[in-house]
Amino acid sequence: MAETTLEFALSSLTQQLVDNMGVIGVIKDEVSCLLSELHHLRAFLIDSNRNRRGSKILKHFVEELNRAINKAENSIDKFMIEVTLHKKRGIYRIFDLCYLVKAKRCCSDIRSIMEKLKEIRRDTAYALSLSLQLDDSKQTAHQLKRAPVVEEDEVVGFDEEADEIINRLLGGSDDVEFISIVGMPGLGKTTLANKVFKSVGYEFYNRIWVYVSQSYTRRDLFLKIINQFTRNTEQYRYVTEEALAEVIRKHLLFGKYLIVLDDVWTQEPLDDVKIALPNKMRGKVLFTTRDDEVGKFCCNEPHHIKFLTDHECWELLQKKVFHKDKCPLDLEVLGKRIAKKCMGLPLAALVIAGALTGRGKTKSEWEIVHQFVSEHIISSDIRMTKKLVQMSCDSLPVNLKACFLYCGAFPKGSEIPAWKIVRLWIAEGFIRETTGSKIESVAEGYLNELVSKSLLMVTQRTSNGQIKTFRVHDMLHEFCTLEASEENFFKEIKLGVEQSFPRNQELSTFRRLSIDSSVQEFISTNPYGDGIRSFLCFSSRNIAMSPYELETIPKSFPLLRVLDIESILFELETIRKSPFRKQFFQLYHLRYLAISSDSLKILPKFMEDLWNLQTLIISTQQETLNIEADICNMPHLRHVHTNASGKLCPSVLKTRNHRSALQTLSIIEAETLTEDVFARCQNLKKLGIRGDMTKLVGLLKLEYLEKLKLMNLASGKLQLDSENYGFPRRLKQLTLSGTWLDWEEIHRAVGHLELLEVLKVKENAFRGDSWELKKDYVFPCLKVLWIERSELVCWKGCDENFPSLERLVLRNLNKLEEIPINFANISNLKMMELVNTTKSTVKSAQKIESQSVCTGFKLTIFPPDT
């Protein structure tokens, strides 16, 4: 995947030059020539990659080219800062001779880099041509071999799943039926399909197994199927595809058939095989895929293969290492601990078993494997493991490959927030806005695609089913970090017995640094690297540092785009001091900033100098945060998150000459939000407000707002009497707390929100002991209703009030008598969660469960003995 990083670097630099062509002025001609050379390089890379994938010559070309491109990017980034500072000088620009000197130097650098690029391309083209001539006599066309398959005698943990699929194959309608097995690489899709294939032999007259693979053609697919009928396919070499389909159709007419399509990557093979199937003959098509969207094609209910239990992993490990023998008792405890490290993945168990087989069967030898089990998953059979993930990655567009590798920069096993990875991908430049789609939507689509391809695992979902957090399987994480290190995509900084900090000369070759709890020791070495674009700090323990140590970071890495040091707590001597010093505000390319402090109370006006900033995350132990910077006027700032109540300063409130780019603003003090602020922030999609809501006005100006969270801290209730106090009509999610509205007002408050999907009412959002919903009170799109800490006693309503409701959550309702029994008639209601409610409420929920019209209804009660 080294070519992936290079291709991305080429694309990123090209886009940067195109975006800034209008402001680079005096170096415009040199930049135009550089763009032309980059275009030639991309075409050359694609052609070379196609013909000589994996060659040492091409690898050397990639390394050389990466260095040259990084040098060009550094030079242009530095000059872009000079351009911006030059423009800010106003009338004094005419005396800025230093600027002209730097422009001349940048032009010279670009010309020098272009000559180097041409030289690299010319030399590589000659070397590749010579290599191809030498290899022609002994090489055949390169084809990817299929991933290793678990043999039948090693099948473990698939009995129940096999029975489920067999029942589906033997039952169902008389029409042709497609059934899919979906799962991530190495999870045993092929193994399960093979077990089923052998188990149902007596039920099908024709059984056909075809390995499809990523590089398939319709003709090859048809010939592979025909090869199951007759070994002599030579007679069909020049037959048309339509004629081949007819041959298959005639063979399948003799009786019931089963076709297994193994390793399907796209929908096309499924469409193609349909052409060759008889219309009236009952048959089944079973196919395996790692892509969830492909699994849903032609199949209403894909079978998602499960991970093995720890016991099943141990059973598989034993079979591979000892065959029919039993594991010695002195190794059993250690062996089970090793099996647990497999994380339920059959492939991991097989690779680790290979490592154990190659060693003596002693406790000390097994302890070594246990200690370095993650490394063995990769290193003991690098080709096997890499091939599985490599094949998935090769099918991804270059930007999506970069997004996947980037996930490896997070600590192994960590749960990664979806919103955070989306913001980081955008800041890194992996995501490009497309016609008709906002950049955040494109990034969310990337995340969903990686999940659907089984490269990422969802660990939590939001109340309305969106991805909340995810993780990277340990084996795939090892792959990401290995690939990233090999191609200098990012570097893990660790301090240990066998590891030391890289020297500055080595740092200059990296673009991103990911560091654990040894960050303080690393910074104390005064590192420097003008090529570093991202500094990501992750720590499982709290690290306390002084503002002076923070000042080291911008000095060390002046061209940073991403700075995530939220896991570090910067200690201040007084609450009036700020960790931000002058040097910090010279990080002009910074796009993403996440920082924490114990006493931070002021966001200084100098923050406005970070003119490229897109995402700002501030965590402080103070209740309020005075925002002196005009965040509404920062041209690229789209997302502001703080755990304190942000107070917009008066000077900010009076400025009205700029429409803000802000999309997220959370949490902001209610008292500082005026109609003028809302008028400037009309692009807001997510807003969190805390404070006195009794005087809140102007919300209706936010016509694009989709998520709103109101936390009223005043004793008075939120006013809804005037049209100026309503909620924006595009709201999809609304959370209310302490708003003290009457239950009778709920329909007037939110009934007009026709797009509302999630409604959470918490901490006395509504008061009173009775809530009666009339039949004409309809919440048409509401999927999630969450009620928490309320004095509600009597709740009357019916299924017609909530036709789309999927999830009902009731928490800490110690007076509620029952849930309306008619909720059993809501066809979409799949889940009901009760936490600390009355026994009568539980009984009504159980009654709804017994009468529910929804298949798969799930009721959760806590505590269980309620």
C-alpha cells in the first residue's frame, strides 16, 4: 500500500495548489509547471503500479517521490504563511522586501524539486522497462491467490450457524433464492459455506462451488460454472456469453441445484449469475462477502457470521496444534489465555497456532508466544495475514484507504468516537466535498463504507441507530500500524526497553506522530520536524504539564494541521492565565485543535489568527469559558465543542458583517445568545445551550438546525407563547432538560416538527402527573422517545400517536403506573428499555411484549428483579 500514500500525497498537493492558485501571486508560473509535472507523475504511477505491483524498483520510486513531494509541500506551506502575513500588513506591504526574497527562494525551491521529480520518473521508467524485459521469459500474469481456508477437520463453533443456513436452504419458497454470509476477513465465511455445502449434498441434484474474487469477468464466471459439469471447457472458448448462459441453464434444468459463490466483492456477479438460472426450477444461491451492502443485494436477511467464543477459539487452537491429541495440563491455562487474545477471529487462532507449532511444547516457549501474540498474528505468516486485509484495501479508493490506515493511529482496542474520526479525516484532507453533499456527510459515508466492508467494528450506536463508536480489530490494527510505518504514513512514538525516540533527522521523514503516555519525555528532547502535520496524543493516564511545555509543540512542529492533546491536562498557576502563548498562534495551518486545562477560563482573541481552524475542542474544569475570539468570524471554523458554558463576549455579539461557517456550537451560555448571533450563525446544524432559558429568543432563525439540546438552569420555564420562541422545523433530534413545560404543551412544543426522529425529555423537562395524548396528536417520524426523571403518573395514548416509534426508554420514573397497552400495536417498536421504574410499569411492558406485533421485540429491565 505504499503507492496509496504516494497517490494521496500527489492528490493532496495538487488540490492544495489548485485551491490556492488565486493567492500565491508571484510564484504562480512555477506552481503551474509543478501541477503539470504532478499530473504526469500520477499517470506514470498508475501505469507502473498496474504492471509491476510490489517491485523493489517501484518501492524505491515511491520512497524517492514521497520525499520530493513532502519537500515541495513544506516549501509551499511555509510560503503560504508568508503570503497571508504579507496581506495583513496592509499599506506597509510595499516596503516588505523580505517577502519578495522569500518568494524568490520558494520559486527556486520549486524549480529544483521539479527537476528532481523528472529525474526520478525518468530513471524509474528505464529501470522498470529493463526489469520487465528480464522477467518476461519466466513470469506469467500475476493473479492474487485466494485467502487460506480453514480445513474441515478444524471447523469449530459453526454448528448452530450452519444449521440456520441449512434450514434456509432447504425451506423457503420454490423460487430461486439468494442467501448471503457476511463477515470481516478471516472470520470464517468460506469455512462456514464449505461446511454447509458438504452437509446438504443429498438435497441438491447439482452442487456448484465457484470462487469469484475481486478480478472476475462474466465469461470466466460462466466457464467456472460449466467446468463443474464437464472438465472439458475448451469447446466453449469462443462461445458468446449468452450461449454460455444457455449451456448453464440447460444443465440446471435436471433437478434442484445449489450454487455457492465464494468471495463476492460487488453486485455484478450476482446480476450475471441470474442470467444463467432457469426461471421455474427451484434453486438456491449461497454467496459469501465481506461487504454488507453486497450482502443485502438479492437477500433480505443476510447472515452475519459471529465471532468465536473464547472456548471455541481454544478448541480450534488445540486442533491445529495437537491434532487429535489433548493439550498437556501444564499448558492448558496458558493456552486458554492465548486463545482469548484471538478476539474471536478464527484466522487469528490459526496464525497463532502456527507460531505455537513451530516451537517446543514447553511453558516457557508458550509464554513467549503469549507475550508477543499480537506480533505473531502479523509476523509468523506475514503473507497470509496481509493478503486478507490487502485485498480489502486494494478495492478501496485512495482516500478511503488513507482513512482506514489512519484508524491505526489510535491505541489498540480503543473505542473511537465516530464524530471525532470524521473531524480528523476532514482536517487531514482525506475528504473532498462533492456536488450536492457536504464534506461531513461524505466523511460519514466513508465510515459507513469501512464498516460495511468489515474493516471496522461498531461498538456503540446512537439512540437513532447511527454509529457512535467503533474499534479496529487487533489484527487489522497491527496491519494498519505496520503499513503506516513502512510508508511513513504515521509513526508510533513509544519509549520502552527496545524502543527509543526517533532523532530529528528521522522525524523529518514522517507526516504524522501518534504518541502514548511518554509524551512528556518526548517533548523534553526538543524534537523538530517541519514535515510533521499531525500530533496525536493518547494516554490512558492523566498527564499534567505546564504551559511552557505546551509552547514546545509549535516550536517543534511549525506546520501542524492536527493537534490533539486533549489527554494532557495543562496546569495553570492562576485561573487568569492561559496555556496559549504567542508561539502557539503561529500555527497558521492548524485545522484541528483539542486541548485540556484545569483552570482555563479564557479563549483569547489571538485564537482568530488560526485562520485555517476547522474544529476546536476545549475541555476545562471551570464552569464557564469566556470566548474573547470572534469564533463566528473565523472563515473555516465549523465545529466548536466545550464542556464549560461558553460565554460569547460583547464585542462578538455586536459584529454582524459576516455569515458564520459554524455548524456545531456546544455548549454555549444561554444569556449570550441573541437574535444577532443566531442571524450570523444560520448554518448551525447542532447546538447545545445551558443556562437561563426564560429569555431565549431567535431560535427560529436557525432554519438548518438538526440537533438541539437545551439545559435550563433557571427556575422559570421555557416560554412558548410567541412564535419567536418555537423550535426550528428541520429539527431531527431534540433534548430538553429542566424546561418545566406542562405535559399538555408537548404537542404544541414539538408537534409541528415533522422531521423529528429523537425526543429526549430529562430532568423535569415536562412537569405534572398526567400526560394524555389525543388521537390527532401524531409524531409522524419519531423513532426514539426517551423520558427520564419525571413526576409522571398517568400516561394515556395509543399506537396512532407514534406510528414510527422504534425505541422507548424510560428511566427513573418512580411514580408512573403503566405504559399505554396499545403500544403493542406499533409495528416498528423493536426495543423497550426500563431502568428504575415501578413494578406496575414493568408489568405493562411485559404485557406489551407478549402482545407485540413486531417480530424480534426486545424488552430490557433493570434491575432484573423489579
